[in-house]
Amino acid sequence: MVPRLRVGVLFGGRSGEHEVSVMSAVSVVEHLDPSQYEVICIGITPQGDWVKVPSPQADWTTSGARSVSILPQPNGKGLCYGDGSSEPLDVVFPVLHGPYGEDGTIQGLLELAGLPYVGAGVLGSAVSMDKDVMKRLFLQAGLPVLTYRRVMRRLWEQDRCSVLARLEDHVGYPCFVKPANLGSSVGISRAKNRRQLELGLEHASLYDGKMLVETAAPDAHEIECSLMGNDDLQVSIPGEIIPSRDFYDYAAKYEDGTSQLLIPAPLAPDVTARVQQLALAAYRAVDASGYGRVDLFVQRQDHRVWVNEINTIPGFTSISMFPKLWEASGVGYSELLNRLITLALERHADKERNVTSCKPNR
């Protein structure tokens, strides 16, 4: 019999998306085929402590939880315990949304540890997490993005009136205020006037030292495309989100359950092709690998398309768009996980071919 792969599922994390990460991990663990994989559940608490738990839903404070770590050195034996014992891991599946998980930090640790892992590498993760840097790369690649300006928390706290005036001149209303390094719509608000803009910046500044203020897309479909691949890429059919609220905020995504997902999105064939083309270009622009989800806007009147952002660790919950779009494209949830793990192993094997000592040409 072929031995099962030991998959370390990493979830939780030290960010505002901790709870969403746990929900995603529940779905991932449930859909990993037990005949192919031995799943090791590794939770990271909001304080940053690592614990091995029986399942993502388990009480992390019980005696069944053990403190663990991954050493930043090749052949570090995978998962290490405080008593000096260890157990191997064949591949790591980070289901960590937001900072300290989706931003290249965990990816850097896994690179140092020499462990294969699912998803984008250090560079792709880092630039995709920072919405400001991400949009600069989109613009450099010639992709259409909405008008935006970045705001640093320090400058906002020093001179609010000047910041507000500059944003009104360059961005205008209505607009969206976002922490630059967060997802799941945490800390995001819509502003229709100066007072709402001020409150939005105040709220977003709780989560990050850098914020984005972006023009609202005028009367547009909110479209998402799922992608996977390293060099050879696949793109799903697009889907449309109909938010239950003023916009697709945290509550609309995860709490009230009344937002609608239209799969496939009701777009003309040529518009669908344009959306998929731009999604692929966005994926390549940030050097993504493994998988990701690209969010776009399509204006209803003239079908103009804007690229909004890319998520390199999109939601994996039972209601998340990423797996739903692949299911509608003919790839079921369990098969999707199989492919992502295969991509992780392939990417690691290719990287292992690199020479790590100087061998001058003779």
C-alpha cells in the first residue's frame, strides 16, 4: 500500500481573520481524503502560540493540545515538541488568512524549514497581502484598477484635515476605506461624505499602519474568478456576488448568510473571456503560484472591467467562492485539495533542483 501523506494543516493565526481561518480549516480537514492523507491539525492562537489539536473545532486549552513548533532549518524533522520529540510532515497546508499567514511570513519559515507548502511563495504572498504594492504591480502590468490613494496612519494622526482634503480631491465620494494588509472585509467601510470617511479611516487604522482609500466602482457587478497552477494555469468560470448589505462586508460574508452567489456570473461570453484574461494577468503580475482568487468589477452599462485584488489564501469555508467556483467548473472540493497538494509538491521538487553553492562555469 502507498503510505499516506502527512499533511500539516495550519490555521488560526495572529490577525483579525483568526475566526475565518478556523472556519476554513474545518472545511479543508473534512474534505481531505483519509485514505490518502494523515492530517495533523496545527492551530496558532491569537497570541501566536502554536498547538497541535485533534481538530480545528477542538478546545485548544485542553490536555489534548500540545505545544509545537517548526524549526527554521532544513531537515528540522517537521513538527517539534517541547520535550525534544518530533514527527515528520510531508507537506504543509496553510489556511491562514491575513497578516502572519498570508503575507509571506509563514511561507518564509516553511522555506527555511525545507517543507513543501500549498500556495504562493514568499514574494507572491507578501506583495498580494499589501493592497498598495499589489495595485502598483497591477498598474505596471497595464491592468485597469480604480483610482486610489494610500494613507499612512502616522500622517493621518498628525494632520487629519490635510489628509481628508487630499482624498476628496483625488478620490472623491463614494469611496471605500480599507486596511492595506487585511482581508475578509475586516476593517473596511464605505464613505459617502467627509464624516464617514473620517470614521472609516479611524476604524481602518486600528488594524494597520497603512490604509487605502479607493473610488467605488460605479454600478458594477462584483465578480470573482478562482485560479490554480504554478506555470500552467487554470481559471474557473466567473461568479457574481450579490451582497445582502450595502457592500460585501464581514457580516454579509460570514454572519447573516443571505448574500447571493450567482455561478456562473450573468455576463456575455466576450465579457467572461475578458474577466478570465485579466484574472490570469493579475495572478502572473504578483508572481502567484499554487492557487488564488481574483476579484474584479464589471460596469453594468458599458461592461468596463477593473481588477480589484488577488487573494493568495482565499476562504475555504463551505460557503466560500473559491471552492464553489471550481465545483461549478468541474473540480469537486476533495479533488481540488488533491490538486493543490500536488502543485505544492511539484513546486518544492522544482526548487530542490536549484544549486545552493557557487559552481563557476569553467
